[in-house]
Amino acid sequence: MSYSGGEHFNKLAKSRGYRSRAAFKLHQINNKFNLLKKGCSVMDLGSSPGGWSQVAKELVGNSGTVFALDIIPMKPINGVEFIEFDFRDKDIKKFINLDFNVVISDIAPNISGITITDKENMLELLNNVVDFCNSSLMKGGSLIAKCFDNSKNDLKKSLLNHFSNVTFYKPDASRKTSKEIYVIAQNKLK
Ligand SMILES: C[S@@+](CC[C@H](N)C(=O)[O-])C[C@H]1O[C@@H](n2cnc3c(N)ncnc32)[C@H](O)[C@@H]1O
């Protein structure tokens, strides 16, 4: 299968019933790292329109659990529990009293076009994702999160305070011209 060109993935997503081409990014990340497995509990932060949630549900199967969360609505997906909420809100614990095996986040900050500002905003967003992991990801659990190529060094340094293994991966389904890359943080320390 050729992975070049965004149009290819848009068509493929449509033909396979995925709500976003981003679905293939999660498939490709999981083909490499195998973190979403049958029976896992997964939290999808920033889930709408739902491509990643669809893939997560396929991968964890009926014995697994997928929660999805977004500030905008998401059409229901069989077997996925959706909450319309800002993941940074500390009240989230009132709705979810479960610790997850894997947290996935495909959220990016609004892009200003000013490199330093975008980098800072991304790092701040990821700090919030790490706060979420500290309260809701189980010991030994993993995080898959979108980040920018130019935030890799700062991010790795800060994530190694919380996880034993931090690496980066750009799936073929991610546009070559885009600054996005994914951080894979494994084995949460406590
Ligand atoms: C790139 S989209 C996710 C696409 C999704 N992974 C898919 O495959 O369909 C990012 C989403 O993050 C959501 N988002 C941004 N900030 C958020 C926040 N603070 N809390 C929850 N969701 C947020 C946006 O509303 C948007 O729907």
C-alpha cells in the first residue's frame, strides 16, 4: 500500500468507514508499539470526530474499555463511552473513576504561525496531558500524544520524570510537510 499523499488516506478512511484519516496514524503507531491490546482500558483525549476511538475500540475488543472526551460533541460509537468535557478540568474525576492502561491524545493547540509561541503552547498542553496521566493513568501505563518536532527535546526531558521510556514516531499517514510527530511514553513510574 502506498502511503504517499493525504488524498489517499482520505479515500481509504471513507472506504473503511473511519471518521478521520487520523485513524491510520493510530493503526500505524500501534503496529509499531503494540500498546493497545485486547482487554485494555483506553482514554481518548480530544476524540471528535472519532477516528481514533473507532480504532481503539477495534484493538481492545469487547473485553476492553474505551472512554472518549472532547469539548465538542461526537456522534456515538458502539462500545465507546463519550463525555463532552475539557480534559483539563479537575472535575473530570467526578465522571471517571477508573485508571487507564493507555491514554491517547491527538490534540494540538491553535496554531498562531509564530514558531516559539506554538512550541510553548504545545508544551503547556502536554503538561496538562501529563497532569491527566498523573491522576488517571495506572502505574506501568502508556501515553501516545501528538506533539511538534521542535518540542521533542524539552518534552522528553520532562516526560522522563514520569515514564521510564520515551520515544518519538512519525507514522506514514502523517503528512510529511506537517510538524506533527507522536510521543510514545511507556511504563509510567508511579
Ligand atoms: C485533531 S482532532 C482529533 C481527531 C481524532 N483523533 C480522530 O481521529 O477523529 C483534536 C480534537 O481535540 C479537541 N480538543 C481540543 N482541546 C481540547 C480540550 N482541552 N479538551 C478536550 N478536547 C479538546 C478538539 O475539539 C478536536 O476535536
